[in-house]
Amino acid sequence: MYIITQLKFKNFTKLISLVIISVLFISVACQEPKTQVDLIYHGATIYTVNQEFEISDAVAIHEGKFVAVGSESEILSNYESNNVIDLEGKTVYPGFIDAHTHFFRYGEGLRVIDLVGTKSFEELIKKVKNYADANPEEPWILGGGWDQNLWEGQEFPSREKLDELFPNKPVLLTRIDGHAALVNQKALSLGGVNASTKLLGGSVLVENGKTTGILIDNAIDLVSAKIPKTTEQQARKSLLAAQENCFEVGLTSVAEAGLDREVIELFEKMYQDSSLKMRIYAMVTPTKENMDYYFERGPFQNDNLTIRSFKIYGDGALGSRGAALLKPYSDKPDETGFLLSTEDDFKILASKMYEHGFQMNTHCIGDSANRTLLNIYADVLKGKNDLRWRIEHAQVVNPADIKKFADFSIIPSVQPTHATSDMYWAEQRLGPERIKHAYTFKELLDQNGMIALGSDFPVEFINPLYGFHAAVARKDKNNWPDEGFQIENKLTREEALKGMTIWAAYSNFEENLKGSIEPGKLADLVIMEKDIMVEDAENLRELPIWATIIGGKSVYQKDK
């Protein structure tokens, strides 16, 4: 009896085991197979910057685009990959977009004398001489980045020392903003410039009947046109160096403010051979040749390149007193700056842009330039629209003109570090009342709910975290002033992050491609060990990028 009972028990146990195995088999058989993807990141704080500004902790990427973003358990349960990376608490953002740069010029500048931060004219001369001694084969001596506002007396330099050192070799040294230059007599002679030279939108500074060597705005072109043309090999080398530096600071897209067809076509060549990976929104320079070609071609966009705008210069810069003001400069009562073209010329350009479906993106620094171009925009745009015309810089805007941005759907494209670079001397130019209407980023944002943030590099540094810090703290690299510069116009961290991601993308007609971490968009990411959304403001500029990802592939890895 015992043996029979034992046999029955064993058979029952076997039956139960078979049932359990069958249930498990059926369960596995019914379970959906995981989707294979190229890359999974998990274990992170991921700022999606989607419409709800959601924060997730995992993302799946396939064929260069985001496939899914969500919780770690959700992503790992539904997706598998041969490349699963635990980010161990790091922070992820959409790839940073700089809404206003001179990317090509920055690359070119890496081949010339770097004069940024020189503390005196004597230091400038020393750097120029050292360069000339080390590069005797160069036909021209070129440099850029000086700023007389950093020197004692804050006065423009003059050419006498350059004439003494380089009587037979032309010298052209561009100011930090690109709107003034110091040249020697040899360069003036090559450009046919003398004390009686007059031109629209520029000036040749003269003292005691002699040229000082300072050229403002359009006058620079008279000399720069004589510089030997950059070869394609040189240009390629410069662009690759520029993109490498940009990747290191987390930039995955740049808006290039003013290019000729030749450079844009070089970009296209470099995309074809995969050497250029930086995504570019190219504003075209409005020469007749460029307009004829691109108007016939029409707006163009792919994953790497957008061409649907022209960059127009309304006026000059505040630092060189070329910005067009409604009332005279406080420190030069006989000067008001100037427009770089006539109002009629701007109107003609606006009509052409509208007719051919291109954005008009106009450099406007002074309140007169802003008013003039806003009114011209208004006459063409009529009212609310989705044409996304932009005012680049929008530095000094009279309160009576602010509302025009909202009324005509005009996007302010600003550079936060301009405020913290100019704050030491801007009030000298504008006076105590007018300075209150300068660098009003929060006010510009509030009137239409969007603002695009950039740097204007190489006028400023390429690091977008400098702009983020300037936007949210309104302080310089030394975290001065303690209370912030005109702190009422600071942005929140969420606003600043949107300004350098989704809003910048929107201003470029690229919001369906990039600017947020959402399924279907290009897998451009920035990964950091620290979180700029919570880190102490005083540390923001020093936070390193851990990795920069374009299309799901690493283009920069810290310590790699």
C-alpha cells in the first residue's frame, strides 16, 4: 500500500511539473519579442525637452534616430541591443544648438593670430610680432579678437606701430565683434583707402587729416577683398578643427550667420564624404549671385543642412559705435551710428524674401535699427504668421517696439553672453535710462513665448554653457556682479535649456528634426556627469561634457 501511494505521489508531482513547464512555455511563446535597436542608454536623468518637459531615464536609438524614450524598466523590457550602456546617473540633454554663430569664420580664425583677451595695445603688438617672426612666408598678417574696451583709456588704437614694424607687408586685425578692424598703411594702400574715402554703411576714421588705420563695418571690405582667397584644403582643415572644438563643448548644430554659395557647397561636399558631421542651418549672404541661385533652387533641408534664410546686416556694433541709435551715444554726442544699407534697400530685400519663401534674419543692435527693421517686417508680414523671420541680437529695443515681435510673429535671436561681456561699458554708450532697454531677454521672451539663444562665436566663446550661465545668472565668468546684471531679465533654467534646444530648432524650421528627445527625431545628445538644471549657478561654466552624440554615434568622448 505504501509503495502504491508513493508511486501515485511521484506521478502527481511529475504532472504538476509538466503543467508548470507548459504554462511557462506558453507564457514565453505568447510574449512579444524585444525590438532590436542599435543603442540603449539607461540609468540616466534624461531631459526630453518635449512639450511637457518630461524627465525619463532610458532611451532607445536605431538608425540614427530616437525609437523610444521612457522608464528604464519599459525600455529594457521592450528593446534589446548589442550596445546597452548604463550611464550610472549621468544627465542627458538634447544636442545643444547655437542659434547664431560664425562657424566658418571661427574655423578660419584658428589659422590666424588670436587676440582675444589682450589687455593692452602693447600686448597686441607683441603677439603680432611673434606671429610674424614665426610665419615669414605668410603674405598677410591676419588676426582677430581685440577689444579696446579692455584697455586703459578704452580708445581705438592707431596704425603707426604697425607701419613701423611692417612697412611692406599688409596687416589686418579685426575687432572682437567683426565690425571694426585695425590695418596698416600697406593694407590701406592695397585697398585704395585714404582720408577722403567715403562709403555707405561704413567709415574710415581720420584724425588731423590722416587715416588712423581703424575701419568700421563696410569699410573693412575695401581691404579684406584684397586678401588671397582661402584654398579648399585650408578651408576643410579649418572646418574640421572648428567642429572638433564644438563637439567638445556639446554643440551638435549651429546656425551659420552669413555664407556664400561656395562655402555652402563645400559643406555639401564634406557631408558627402562624411568628414563634416556638425549639422548646420546656413543663412545665405544676400549678394545678387547668391539670391539668384538660391531663389531658383528654393528652400532646402535634409538631416544635416537647412538653407531657407538670408542674413542681412541692419547696423554695426555697440562697442565700435556703429549700432544705429535713435538718439546720440551718451559718450559721443555727435554720433548716432548708422544703418548699413538704405531703408529702401531693406524693403526691397524683405519683399524678395517674402516672395521666394525665405526667412529674413537681420542683425539689429541699436534701437533705431531694431525699429526700422521691425517696421519693414511688419509692412511685409501684415500680422500673425508662420514665416519665422528673425531679428538677430535685438540688443537695444525701445519699449514702444517690443510688442511688434509678438504682433508679427518675429523671433528674437539673442546671445546671453553679449550682456555679460558688454555690461562693463554699455551704460557709457547708452546712458542710465536707455541701458534699461538693452539685453532684455526675459521681456523679449514673454511677449511671444519663445526666444532662440546663441553665442555669436567667435565674437564670444563657443561653449554654450557660458550662454546658459549668462542667461540664468546674468553674471560674468567670475560670477560678478553679485546681484546679477539687470537681473529682472534673467531666464529660468528651463527657458534657457529650451532656448538652446527646441526653440533654437524652431527658429530654424528644424523642430521636427531635432531639439528634443522624442521618437522619430535625430538622435543628437549631450551627456554630462553633472546636471546644469540643479548645479550651483557659480559652477555652470566649468562643467565638462562627458560625451557628444550625433545620429546615435559618438563624436566626442571625455578622456577617450
